[in-house]
Amino acid sequence: MHLAAQELSHKIKQFAADMMEAAEADIVLEDGHARIAGSDIKRSFREIAVRAVGMPGYSMAGGPLPGLEATSHFTPDQSTYSNGTHVAEVEVDIETGQVTILRYLVMHDCGHVINPMVVEGQVVGGVIHGVGNAFFERMVYDGDAQPVSTHFGDYLLPLATDSPNVEVLHMETPSPLNPLGVKGAGEGGTIPAIATLISAVEDALAPFGVRIAEAPITPQRIVELLGEAAKGRTK
């Protein structure tokens, strides 16, 4: 769309310059009009569109192809990826193993942010996905390798009450791999989240000698790890 819009912009300027007997370089496009820079002389896009399609029975003058339309194709040479840095502050109840996320901050870079609301939703949704990875979602199999967590009564997902208020900051580093300088907006939200949350829990439990090398980490498992660490200290 960006490349086609650029081509169409050039085409409008060509027709407008001919209509107003001006140099194409002097034409500026704004508010639905083509105007000669530094003057009040202008033509609406509607007028230019009528001129661009021509009139029955009259030959078109030389220049751009008829009609205000443009088609463009773009194929990237390689993929581009978003980046994200996540910081979580958590509180762990050592009696019950309950984890409370007190604060969650994301510095996110998806290149040029075209629609901030959409990007915000993607990043926050990705973080909540990571909350599920870190604390809830687990596929369980029986001794015959048959899945037993086959519905949402067994396969748990984070609820609204489990979801933190995610603070999102944007750092715009344009990608050199496409004309808009954009990157994907989902990966930087979801991929770091599980490591961030598990690391925060482990840091909170560091005084008790707990190390975590698994996910998801449930309240029951946290209590078990605290017990194992306590036994190790008494030996």
C-alpha cells in the first residue's frame, strides 16, 4: 500500500501540473487537493480524477497512464523481527506458593509504530500469553502417553484476575529491510515473558536457596521446592 500510494502521489502531481501549467516539482498534496506551493492555486483530487480518466471521443494527451490508480508489489529479501525487554516485579507467598505480579514493564521495538492501539493490544496479549506459559498451561500425559489435560478444566489459562497491568514503552528503530521500516509486533511481547516471570519468582525465592528449572511453576510446586531447599540446608 505504501509503495502504491507513492506511485499514485507521483501520478496525481503529473496530472495536476499539466492542469495548472506548473512544474511537477512545485506541486504539493494536502487536504484532498493538489496545490502549487506558495500559492492558493489548487485542484481537488476529484477534479484531477475526472481529468485522469479522459472524456469519450477525445484522445488523451501524452504522459501518465489514464486513471488515478497504481499497483505495486514488494517482496522482502529476508525476515525482520521485533525486540523486547521485559521487567517483572513479583511477590511470592512462601506459605501458599501464590505468586502476585506487582508490576510488569515492557520496552518494545517493532520499528515504526503505525497504529499504537493495535500494537499495544498485541504486546499486552503476548505478555498474558507468557503468564499462562509461566504459571498455568501444562500438557499432562498418562502412563500410556495419552493426554489427560484435554479441556479447560484441566488445562488452565490465566484469568483477568491473574493478568497484570502491563506498562508498554515503545522504542522505534526502523528496519532497513522494508520501505516502511516496520517489524512484527507480536514476538517481542510473548517470547521474553515466560523467562521474565520465572526469573522474577526465582529471584524472590533466592534467600531460601530455591532454583527453578521448569515451567509452568504452580503454587504447589513452589511450596515443594521451598521444602526441598529447606531439607538441603539442614543436611
